[in-house]
Amino acid sequence: MKKRKWVYLQNPKKYEISCDLCGGNNIEWSEYEGMIWCYDCEKDTRGNGGVFDGPIPINAAGFFGLTFDRYYFKENEVRRYEIRGNKIKYVPLCCPIKP
Ligand SMILES: [Zn+2]
């Protein structure tokens, strides 16, 4: 398993992810890519994909209070998810792109 370089700021249950082992949502992002950590099972597991299972209604996501902002460990930096045209960009909060 590869270690994550970044993690979403919001808890996985915000994205309707739950533990695929026990079905619970006492979970947090795992330190490994593509995984969650379940406090009840005390295991790293894939979880069920929640909103990531389907085509993400990315424009609607903000409407539901979802963000896809990420925290990058090495850079110690939050990057904000932005849609520019039909491209997705992760913009460091320190340096917003000028329109
Ligand atoms: Zn579990």
C-alpha cells in the first residue's frame, strides 16, 4: 500500500463513505491511498465508495456542503478544489489563480 500524499479535509462520512466490513461510519481517512480507517474494526479498508462510486455531480457537490479541498502533507498546504472551464485544479490557498 502506498502512503497518501494528501487527504481530503472533510471526513470520509461526509462523502457517504462507510466501512465495507461493518457498515459503520466511525471512520477516518487512512494513511494509505484509497483507504479508510475504521475505529470499530481497527483496520485499514477500502470502504464503500460513497459519492466516488458514481459519476460525481461535481457542480452539485458544493450545493450539498461537500468540498474536495485537500491537505498535502509534505508541502503542509491546503489546496482548494476549483473548476475552471471543464478542468479541475487544486489551487494552493496562498496563491489564488487570477481570472
Ligand atoms: Zn468497520
